[in-house]
Amino acid sequence: MKRNVMTLAITVLMLAGSAVPALLAQDAKPFLGDWQGPISIAGMEIEISLHFTLNAEKKIAGTIDVPTQGAAGLVLGEIKIEGKTISFTIPDAPGNATLKGTLADDGKIIKGTISQSGMEGTFTAKKI
């Protein structure tokens, strides 16, 4: 009897552990795809494009394009999803750029804030 309980406990833990990547992928699903819109910071408005995918480990990965600055495919770092909120950094951008946004209920817009070089601003990205 004791052995059966132990076997059951190990099986449950193994199943729970194998479900973690699936849960992470499921959490990322609303954010996957291409997004476009403006960043407003320091009195300027700059168009950006965000691209979110799942990598080989089924974790969210992303890049950003900033055409007016000649930047394309900059890799996003520290991507975190908590419910309808996503945050990430742009490691190759100067000034420790960090963005944090919330997905609208309809799943078509992310609105949030950007901080870079001690300045604060906003961004809005629409799913395309």
C-alpha cells in the first residue's frame, strides 16, 4: 500500500512537471504574432513592430523593429507574462529600455509604458 502511494505521488509530480511548458505556452498564446504601433517618449513618437513566437523550448521569444532608427530584429530579453501583462527589455538598445503592457480584453491591443535612460513614456501596439 505504501509503495502504491509513493508511485502515485511520483507519477503526479512527473505529470505536473511535464505540464509546465504547456502552461507557459498557453499563457503566451494571446501575445504570439506581430504587433505594430507607436512609442511616445520625450516628446517624440516612434513606430515599432513587435514579433512574438515560441522558441524550441516552447517559451516566448521576441524581436522588435524600429524602422525610423534603422533597427530590425533586435532580440527582446527578460520576457515575462503574468496574466494579461507582458514585460520585456531591449538589451541592444541604449539606456536600459524596458516595456510593460497589458493586453486589452479583445486581445487586439497592448497598451503600456516604456522607460529608457531615465525617461518615461507610453506605447500602444495593435495586432496585425
